[in-house]
Amino acid sequence: MSHTLTVREATLEVLRRFRVDRVFGNPGSTELAFLQDWPADIDYVLGLQEASVVGMADGYAQATGRPAFVNLHSAVGVGHALGNLFTAFRNTSPIVVTAGQQARSILPLRPYLFSDEAILFPRPYVKWSVEPARAEDVPAAIVRAFLTAMQHPRGPTFVSVPSDDWERSTVMPAIRRVATEFAPDAAAIASLAVAIGKAARPAFVVGAEIDRSNSVEKMVILAERAKASVWASPMSSRCSFPEGHPLFAGFLEASPIRLADSLRSADLIVVFGAPVFTFHIEGHCDVLTNGTPIWQITSDPIEAASSPVGESIIGTMPQSLVALISALPETLVRHQPSPRPTPPVPVPATPIPPSFALSRLSALLPANAIVVEEAPSHRPAIQTYLPSPGADSFYTMASGGLGYSLPASIGVALARPGRHIVCLIGDGSSMYSFQAIWTAVQRNLPITFVILNNAGYGAMRSFSRILKADHAPGIDLPGIDFVSLAHGFGCAAERVTLPIDIDRALTTAFAKPGPALVDISVDQAVTSLFNDDKPTSAT
């Protein structure tokens, strides 16, 4: 007599067919039927809170380039996860999220822990969501969730599964292959190549989509052929161009006036894999109004439609960059831009300047280390004193929401065995998902958590000055003992208050085979969220 396939068995086989080797989860009672007799060939990665679980899956999906699978508890569990689900959406991370639901037989009674309108709960920050009409439809719904998550622009999807569905009978759904790459319009690429060839001072702006699509090397080839200055797009969440390259001009700021100042000398602007442009404060950006030609290449039709000016070309980065490289002459006659100036060497002092701490971290980083960062108030100093070498070297959140990078560092570590991970984070940021350290300890992952501790929300200090919001409450964070917190999870930890101790503390942490935390007390003085405080021509 043949075995009847259950929804659970079919779903596990779906995961295998999509090369899912890990499930990230924080379970509840409505998930137990799925988790019973868990198979040995799929690793269950336990996190202590749902937002942490989604952050881990996000880091894992980005680092592997494959979809990650998340299993959450119904209603409240999904609610806990929504902050990092929003970040996954902004990161365009391919994640399939499933959540338990109460049994179908009691749903009309509005039972305890059920989710009312389950498919609406995570919207609009999932690409697709469903609670299948029948139990036997669950595996096919999960197949569709995978295929949708992997289509550009990638992103999370959501499937709500009633708890009594898992043991129902079903049939194995077809596992289809859907090609995800698509080429740009050839005539538009040819027109852009002509514009680049005619420009005297072209500027390229690179966004996270370049590194996400493994296209940094192609971007370097294109920039070198065009002899264009290369800027990182505002708030970019990945490193899409080697920051030590002589063509790298720097980081565009999320200030309209300052961004315009940076690009004012260009007679052509080409934006690759980023919006035109991401701003964080108000102001007039005159490069959008002064007639400077602006082109954009993106795989996201919404970003293309949202651009305020210029020409947009829709295509995935690997296809688009190859096409544009082929369309350009092999030799363009123009002067190569001058390299950006070398920053001054920071001077040690007490309290420790963030710039000095970052310069020592840069000098001591293990070979081939990956930095996962969430220290927004120190971002300008990080960009100056901790340059990233290029592909697969830097991750942060695209959303601006805190609580992502600490768990994401765990997902990246699981995806990149053999590489040391440095989670560089602020003291305020770390408290959103600090419990994720437990997972790093349980799995003995090679992660060094470096806290730049300015005893408060440094970004809020900066904005309170920019927005003239004097004496705003809720900015200072005194009295947090990060060493004791880390020890409570079984993680080695040390606090550093003197510059002379930084090298020893970091070297000791990097030498450990498992996780370690270094809490560096840095100067609490208000720093700018932007690269300097000098007035610009438009102020």
C-alpha cells in the first residue's frame, strides 16, 4: 500500500528542492505539528525573538543569494517580526516567511492566539501573502512564495498555515524553474553609451543592487573604461565599489543640498542599482533641476517610475552592465578624475574619539573579514576610517530601522563559514536585538561584536541639533552594562575606556574561535550625521 503524502512531508520536500538547508525560527504552539520529528538534513536555527530570527534569515539570504525560510508564531509572533520584515523588504532580501494559525475547525470561534486577517498583517511589506483556502494547497502556496520572493526586485513573502493542515493529505506540487535575469532595452543602452562617450566629467552612482547581484567586478570594469568618478548612493546598504580604488570619489549624503554639492561638477550622472535619490532631510537638490543629464539603470520598475527626472532603463545588473560595457568604446579620451584626499590620521585621546577606534579596527581586521554595521551616528567616520574593499565585505540595513545588523551578522556567519564577521554596532542599536548573541554562542560562530558606546542615541543627538529640537527627551542611555549582558548569554566580553587598550582587546577578541564582544566607550560629543558641518553654497 502506497504512503499518503502529508502537507508537512510535501513542504519539507519543497524546501529541499529550493536548496533550503536551514530554517530560522522561534516556535509557538501553532507550529509544533510542523516541527515534530524534525529532519536531520535541515538545520533549525533557533532565535530567542522573532525580529532576531528574521534578521538572521535576511543576512543569510543576502550572503548566499538563495531564499531563506522563516517559521514564526501566529499573530503576536509576526507582530514582533514586522520591524525586520520591513527591513528585509527594503533590503530586497528573498525570504519566505511562514506563520502558524489556529486550527481551521475553531477559527470561526475567534480562538486564543489566532490571527484575524492573517494575510493583511504583514502587508504592504511583503511581495505576496496568502492563507491557502484548503490544507492540500499549502505546499503549492509555498512554492509560489519561493518563486515570487526570487523575482526582481526580490523580497519577502508570507504564508499563514493553520495548525491542523500539516497532517492532511496532499500531492507533491510541481517545482518550476523561473528565470530571474532580464536584459535591458538595447536601444536605450546604446543611447546611454553615446552619452557617456560625449561627457567630459561623468559621475557614476552605485547602489546596493550592484553587490547584491555579484556585479562589483563588472562595475569596476565599466568605471575604468569610462574613466568616471564613482560615488556610493545615499544610505547604501552594501559596498558596490572598492573604496580604496582611485576612481572612488566618496559617499553621497542623504541631504539634497550636500548631494548636489558633491555632483555639481559632473556633466552626466548615471545611477546604477539605486534610487534617484534617497534623502533623509528636506532641501533643494539643484542637480535635479539644472539640466544635468541623469540616467538610471535598475531592476525595480517602481524605482524607475519614481525617479523625478532623467531616463531610466530596466534590467538586472549582470545583464545591464555587460551590455553597457560592450556598447562603450574600449578607449575613451578623457582625463581620469583625481583620487580623493587621504584623511588625517586620528589622534588617541580620552574619551576615545570614534575616528581613532575605527582606524584601529580597520588596521586590525582579520583578513577577508565581513563587517555588518549598525552604528548610524558614526556612519561618516566609518566611511572615512573603515573603508570596505568591495564585493561581499559590508552589510547594513536599507530601511533605517534598528535591530537588524546584530542578528544579520549571525546569518552572514552561517552563510560564510571560514570568514570572520565583525558586527559593528552602536549601544542604542544593539539593545533592539541583543538576545541574538545567544544563538551566536550556541553555534560558536566567529563573530566579534564591537559596540561604539556613546551612552545614547547618537543619531538623535545629531538630528536634535539639525532640527533645532533642543532638550528632547529619550536620547541618553546611561547605566547599561554590556559586559554583564554578554556574559549572561555565555559570550566573552570586555569594556575599553582607554585608547591604549583598544589594540589588545580587539586582537584578543579576533583570536577567539567563537563570539566575543568589545564595548568601546567613545566620546559622547554630538557628531554630525553628515561628513562635515561646513556651510555649502546653497545654505
